Amino acid sequence: MAIPDDWAPDACTLPTSQRPLRVAEFDELFTVVVQSERREPTELDLMLPRDVEATARDLARRESECCSFFTFEFEGVGDGVVMHVAVPPEHAEVLDALEARAAAR
């Protein structure tokens, strides 16, 4: 299944020209570090190695600036860190796309 690169909702304020770069940053994070995930209707948990926590936090901070509906929280677990991603119900399709991109990596 092809995962579209244009899954950002109208609420996203990131300039259109910068969106492919942001998608590529998430793809890189997913390719290199995602070890496991848990999904609820409006929540997605991604297990990351602790050595990429700063990179993941920076990406989450920047994503929250343009897509204020995202909530990112981090929790240390063993040798890793869980990145908790949450959205309101009206943006569940964005979380679906993020999960699909993570699974495709």
C-alpha cells in the first residue's frame, strides 16, 4: 500500500514546500529507531533507543509548532524511551498516516 506524503490536515501551518522535508525526518526516525509500537484510536506509542531521544524531542517540538493538535510526551523505559503521540478524535486520520509510515519502515 502506498502511503501518501500529503496527509497533513488543513490545520497544519507548516509551509507546503517544507512538508516533504518534515515527512522525510519522520521517515528517517522510523527507519532507524522505531522498535515497537502500541496503538489506541487517538494515541500511538513508539519505542525508541535512548540515544535518539534528543532528536525525537526536537522533531516533536517542531511538529507541535505547526500542528498544534499533536501532543507528544516522552517516557523513559529501560534502555529506551517511549514517544507517546496523541491527537484529538477529529485528527485520528493523521495518526493513522503516521502509524502507516512507521509500519512501512
